Amino acid sequence: MMIPYGKHEISKEDKEAILEVLESNFLTQGPKVPEFEKLLADKVGAKFAVAVNSATSALHIACLSIGLKAGDRLWTTPISFVASANCGLYCGAKVEFVDIDPLTNNICVKALEKKLSEAKAANALPKIVVAVHFSGFSCDMKQLFALSQKYAFEIIEDASHALGGLYYDEYIGCCHYSTVTVFSLHPVKIITTGEGGIAITNNKNIEQKMRLYAGHGITRDPKMMVGTPDGPWHYEQVELGYNYRMTDIQAALGISQSQRLDQFVAKRNELATNYDKMLDGFPVTLPAADKKVYSSRHLYVLRLNLEEIKVTRLETFNYLRKHGVGVAVHYIPITHHPFFAQMGYDNTYLPEADRFYQQAITLPLFPSMTDHQQNTVVNTLRDALSAAG
Ligand SMILES: *Cc1c(COP(=O)(O)O)cnc(C)c1O
């Protein structure tokens, strides 16, 4: 059987939590969603959380609430899942990409600074920069924050990979350096609600707007209404919103999974440290390490030192898959996708992203991974890399 690259873990308590909701009066819009929101906001040390049906939705309502619209710009990294960019397009904004730093594979602060100073001269500054904590390894938020002050843009942290990770000993999501942080709760991510996402902020106004956009643009709060209520039944649609709600069934699973968040991340770190040791001397570049960052280790991404080996990435990938190791590639640069290419994006100004894409391979890593499975992965990789091309 194939060792998967990622795998969720469901406990007896998780199942009981879901059954309890199924037997209650509310499958959705009951008490579990607010309980989950408070739990996660408290956990990461922020004021507000808005739980929705995906991180993609969370990114969308974050952009809308910041006021992103046609004519505006959103910048992000090309090495991410497409949702990090699509949220800008949903709002009619122009999306632009900034190359990555080859050490962290996150958005490159130097490249960003250069692009900002050019954009300032051209009157083409972004309204939003989406900072993606690739693989769970935090971007250098202090530096990004300093640039956001200098050039007057808002930061959204796409922390889909990074729940439970730390930056300078604070949980990702505390929003000390951003307006909104978004987490994904898809089954391959750190904890899951089946599908799901959550947007975190310390800004009350942004929180209220995100709630509005996630619920059809409808308010029942007289203070947010344009007119005076006709009666106690009254509600008003004051914006064009969406149905992005999370169900109580999902929230109950999220609450139950949250109890094991630190445990999951500790286990992921233990496995990643094992990989680091076992792969010592292999013709590969290991994931970055940095004292100020405690990665959630969502993905264990290697770069193959192609000039030292006789095989290509494709051959390495196929060999591993053929021998039961479910490797993956994260990510195809967003600009490579036909939808983006047809819009005129090319990758010639993103050389580090392209270099990364030639070399990257993601090894299996998930909390229930056994020593035996990890040994199998490493031994199979050794065979793959020494196989004659
Ligand atoms: C998974 C992921 C998303 C989208 O998450 P969904 O919850 O599936 O919508 C967005 N950005 C990144 C970086 C992701 O990895």
C-alpha cells in the first residue's frame, strides 16, 4: 500500500463529538461554530475568528473586508496553492507575483522591496500582500510588516499550512504583523473539519465585515442596518455576500481536533527532525531551519541537488511512487497554470520559483507515520537517487 504524503487522524473523541451534534437541535448555525471560533482565537492569541467552509472562502472575505476591488492590486508568491492568488481575482483586482527566497521558499523580502519601490514610482502599489507560510515555515513577518508600514498595504497571512507554528514564540495567527490570518482545515492540513477554513483578526470592524460577507451580506444587528427595523423579524441585506458558513458538525470536529493540535505539530517536528538526520549526506537540500521559527511542518519539501545526481526529478518521483512512497510536488508555480498563462503571466521574472519547481519533491509526513514507514521512505529515496538515469 502506498504511504500517503499526508493523512488526517480521526479519534474516538472526534467521532463522539460529531455524533453529539447529529443528535442535537442544530446541524448548522448552533452553538458549536462560535465555540470553535473562540477556542481558536484564544489558542493563537487573537481577538476574533470567523469560521467558514474553506480557507479559499476565508481569503475571499478577508480581501472583501479590506476593501479590495477592481483597479486594486494584490501581490503574492507563485509557490502556493492557487487560492492565494484567486482571492484577488474574485474581487476584480489585478494579481501580481513576487519571486521566492530560495532558502525558505517563502516570498522574498528583497524582491518584494524592489518591486514596491518600482511600483511606488509607477503609482502601482498593492492594496494587499498575501504572505504564504510555505510548508508551515513562517515568513519573516517583522520585515514584511515594516514594508507594509512604509508602502501602506495590508497583509493577509495565508497560514493554511501553519496552524500550530510559532514565530518569535508567538502562535501564527496572533496577527501582530497582519490584518487577517487564514487557516485551512482541509484533511491534509494540520487539523481538519472535513472542509473548512477560519479567518483570524484583531480588528473588530474587519471581523464584522467578514461575518457579513460570509452570510449573504445579511445583518440582524440594528446598528448595522441602513433603515429602521420593521419589527423583531427584520433583517437587512446591506452588501452582496455569500453562503460561506461552516456547519456545527464541522465545528464539533474542529473543537475535538484542536485538543490535539500541539501534539500533532510536535509529532510532525519529531518526524521532520528524523528526516533531517536520516537524509544527512544525501544529494538534497533540506528544509530551512531558523531559531525564530517553529514550523508546523505541514510539508516536508526537499530540493534535489540535480547537478550531483544522474536522475531527474521526474524519474525520482516515478521511482518512489512505483515503490509505494506517495511523494508529491508542492507547488507548480501559479503562473504556469493555463488560466494564468492565458492572462499573459509568464515566469521569466520569477527565476527562483522556476528553479524551485525543477527540484522540489514532498516526502510523506503525517502524525500517525511509523518509524518503519519513515525508514521505507528514506531507503527508497536512496535507491531512487542512486539509480542510473
Ligand atoms: C490548502 C490551501 C488553501 C486552500 O484551502 P481550502 O481550505 O482547501 O480552501 C489556500 N492556500 C494554501 C497555501 C493552501 O495550502
